[in-house]
Amino acid sequence: MTLWNGSFPFYPGTNGRFPFDTTCVVIISVFLSMLATFFIILPGIRGRKRLFWFLRVVMGLFVGAVVLTMQFTRDWETGWVRANTSYKSFSHALVHVDIGLHIGLTGLNITLVGNPVNQVNETINYNEHFAWSFDTDYDQSYGEGLAKGLPSPILYVAEKFTTQSACGVHRQYRISGHYASLTLWMAFCTWLICILLFSMPILLYGGYMLLLTAMLMLFSLLFFFTARNTPKCPIQFGPASLKTDYGGSFWLTLATGLLCLLLGLGIIILNSVQPEKLKLVFNLDKGRGEEEEGWNKSGMPAESRSSVQDVLMVPLDQLCEVTATQL
């Protein structure tokens, strides 16, 4: 179970749940299926257009998958500690365990793994999720953990984030996670508009929307940064202390946001400095616009219009007299 940081707890019997969070798996599977479909189309594209088309598809799917998946990951902030601590309440038995804390936008996961796994005649392998989104009650989840009889290290860490805790970090994490999630949903919408504009193609405004997507992603990091830098209570297990740092989701969102920022600026600059190279990247034929300009408002081609004008400009003395015979 601990292979998946976003997993739900797994218990044998009637309380068993699926051992990992299927949301991220479904999102990644959908985007990989779309990428596989584009791979099938790729051999039908000729010349260097194939490379530019492939890069645009991969980049677009990557940005969309990152923006959507980061909503559900739980490793925006992570930390691990190895300690000797008590295992259950009202018991003097000590266990040697690894304790992990994984914080996301909608809650946190607490992982407890024995080292070795089998100790005190039990298998110590837990991964508990406590949600704090606006439609859930964190204190209720904590109360359910108490009633379930979870190990003491898990309850000790979870208690630090309750609303009644003296640490006072619950409100900061909950509000910051809510606004960070909101800005990521907005970034996903602007990404969809960006893909639509590039396919029309309206390159300049597509670059603007890509730039807006990058700004929204960076703003989501700023919201989470405010909660990350609030004063925290120490989480002590004897001499060992559990400390957290930015996780993989934070750094991946930052890298993707900076990538969108550079791409958006590059498209805007190329559109104003060298628009022909920009059209080359987006596989726009040079003669396509000239061909469209050759048609007049009534739909008549320019070549046909010029031939009609040549006929009308013939001098009258060069016209031939034609005799019509009545049938």
C-alpha cells in the first residue's frame, strides 16, 4: 500500500477499500490513451511537419495532464522520520517504524511502516487519509480514527492538524488548499481555450491564453506557499523530529508553469518579430493565405476575374462581326 502515497487505508474483511487512489490513475490513463491515438496518426504526416506536430501534441497533453492531476495528488508537502515510539495507547511496547506525512490540497496522508514490518505480533503497514476540503469534516475523520483504534503515531500527527489543536494550522492549510485548487481549475479551463485557439489557428491569442495558464499555475503555488510558511508545532517522536519540505507535486507544477510561461512569451515574440517562422512551427502553409486573398467578396477567383476584365478591355475595332442565321 505504501507504494502509492495517495492511497486509502486497506483493511481485511468488510471494511476493505481499494489500496490506491484511482482518480490520478484514471486521468493519466485517459491522457496516455489520447497520446497513443496520436501516435497512430503520426505516420500519415509527411516531412518536418511530423516533428512539429508531435512536439505540439506531447506538450499540450503534458500540460493538461499535469494541471488536472495536481488537483488530486497528496505530495505537495512531504516528510519522513524514523523513530522508536509506542504503538498503541495504554501499552508500553515500543516499535521501530518509519512515519511519513504527505500533505495535499484537500487533505493529508499519514504513513506508518514498521522496520521490519512484522512487530509485536502485528503487521505495521498503514496509510491513512484525513480530508479537510470544504465538503468534509477533518475533526470527524480524526474522531473516526480514534474510534477505529489507529496506532498512536498516526493519531499524534493527525491531532496536530485538527481545529482544536494549539498549532492552529488547520485553517491556513484548508483555505490555501482551496484557493490553490480553484486557480488550478481556472488554469485547466484556460488550457482548453488555448488548445482551441491554436487549432483554429489564432496563434497570438493562443499565446496569450498559454501565458495566462502559466500565471494561474504560479498563483496556485503562491497560495500553497503561504500555508507552508506558517509557524508549525514540532512533531517529536523522542529525539527524532518529523520535518516536511516541498514535494513532487509542488516542483512539477512549478516546472510546468515556467515552461508554459516561456512558451507563451516565445509565441508572442515570434508573432511580432518573425511570424513566418511561427507559422512554420504550427504547420501553416504559406500559400494558404494568398489563395484565400485571391477570392473576391462574391466568391469569384482572382484568375477568372482578370480574364473577364481582359475581355471587356478589348477595343471595339478589333471585334469580329458575327452573322447569325435564323433556323
